Amino acid sequence: DANVTFPVTQTVDGSISVDNLPSDKNLSTVTLDYATNGANPVTNDTLIAAPGAGSKVVIYGYQVVAQGTGAGSSGSWVISNGNAANSDYKGYGVVLGNVPTSTCISFTHGVDLSENTACNMTITETSTQVYLTGVLYYRVESI
């Protein structure tokens, strides 16, 4: 529901407050933890299960920190709408070397996945180990 309104209150001292978001509008989170030897590569690891007919996952943001174990490390990561082979990516990043890279994105209106489709993570490594941690913010919404 893109037309949610909230009561705004202005107090005598001039400060303004906005009531909290209704509980059915709060975001859920999933932790991304691929930071151990042997955790990667992964293909289509389910982050959020398909929510069922008549519902969809909507991504509102994510923070991902990725790093290789050596100067020659390289790889990539993808957050996908279902199977990554379909190339319907909702997030993407590369890992080059052993310097941590952070990707932090938020979407005001959310990014929809298809109806009853899982949100998946795919991580590739081309040389040495790649580590990735983070969090994804989402909501399951009715179609």
C-alpha cells in the first residue's frame, strides 16, 4: 500500500513527531553470512522462501560487505528474483582483492520479486576464498 498516511504532531516547543509505522508495515530482515572457509561458492541459496500464491517479496534495501582472502581474490555476488540463471538480478557486486567493499542501498518504494518467488543469493569465486556478510530488508506483500 503506497498511500499509507501517518499522523504528524507539532508540540508547543516546535518539535515535530510522526507516529510509528503500523506493525503490519514493518520490515523484516535476513542475515547474509557467507564468511567461513568453504561457504562459497553458492548457487541459488534461498534467502527468503517463496511466500505462496497471491504474495510477493519486496526488497527495501540491503547492506553487503565482501572481501577476498588474498590480493588476487576475485568473485561476484547476486541477489536474484528466483533462479539466478534467469538473470533477473535485484542486487549485484564484485569482489576484487582483500580490501573489504561495502554496498549499501535502500529503495523508497521497494523492488518487487515475482509472485510466489524466492529471493536467492549466488556467490562466485574465481581465485581464493571470498567472504560476504550483510543484511537484507524486505516485506512480504499481497498481490
